[in-house]
Amino acid sequence: MTSYHFPSRQITTFLPKELECCKGILEFHNFTLFQQTFHFHGKPWDPYECQGQKMTCEVGPGDMCQKCGADNRCSSCNAGYRLMASGSCESFPCQTGDDDGCSSCVRQRERSRVNHCGSCNAGYQLSKRGSCEAFVCTTGNGDACRSCPPLSKRKMDNECSACNPGFQLVGAKCVPFTCAVSIGAWPLKLVCF
């Protein structure tokens, strides 16, 4: 049995087990647990309503439960929604943004994480997990890039803008020149292509 003090009356009530979440919130300014003989803000008593949140498990689309557990809470959520500690389902949010932010988001029912991207901004690629990662470009010797285009211009990993001596740019990659000796003429000529 729990007692609550209000300016002109004291209310004594038994809290059912389902309403344990209401402990500490039944104060004068936000009292939303109603008793059969007491109406607050013109609403009749609903034993499963506590501060505006339904305490019954409802199966349905969207943020409703996919399955209910024995504790009258969601045990699983619909696709695109995550199970919260409170036993309710909440949508995976997704925001678009610059750089490694999403250019677009996948549809709600396809989301399996926060910021589940459908496409990425220029210079970024979609990872297996649905996030955006920058295209990498490593410079070095041999067939490695001599220089790389700016990130916003890259369309693949290790896309080169210039190559080291002895290599040429073919399809954004550095490949060695192919050389041949011209036979039949003197002096011999080396032809590279």
C-alpha cells in the first residue's frame, strides 16, 4: 500500500505489480494513475496506463510489438525497430549529413542500426554494415599512386591521379609501361606503350 499526498486530500492505493514503473512519478504535478473513484483531468482510471505509456503489450505494425513476453512487454520488435530496456519498441533513426554522413537512408523497415545509410556522399562508400566510409588512397613506390585525387573526387579505393616513373595511369590505376625493341631498323629503337 502506498500513500500519496495532494493539497486537499491523501490518496492511499495498492500498486499492482504491472505498475512498478510508476513509483516515484505519482506526484501532484504529474499524477496519471487513476482510481475507480477518482478521476484526474476528466479521465477514468485505467490500471495499465502510467504517465501516458500503455503497460499492455500490443502486437501490430511500426513501433508496436512483433511479439509479447510473459511480463506483458515487447519481447521482439518489427523490422526497422529496436527493443528498448523499458520493453517498448523504438524506430532506428537515420539522419543525412555531409562527409561520412548518409546521403540517403534505407527505408524504415530495412534499418538494422542507427543511421543505416542507403547511399553515401561523394568520396565515401557504403560499408557492409550500412555506414559510409571514406575511399582510401595510399601513395608509395612502384605501382602505388604517386598522388591521389581529393577525397570528394574519389570513386574507388586507391584511385590514382598520377603515377611513379615507369608507370602509366590506366583506369585510375598505375600499370607499368610495356616496352618493345623495334627490330629491322638501325639503330634499334625502344618503343614503350
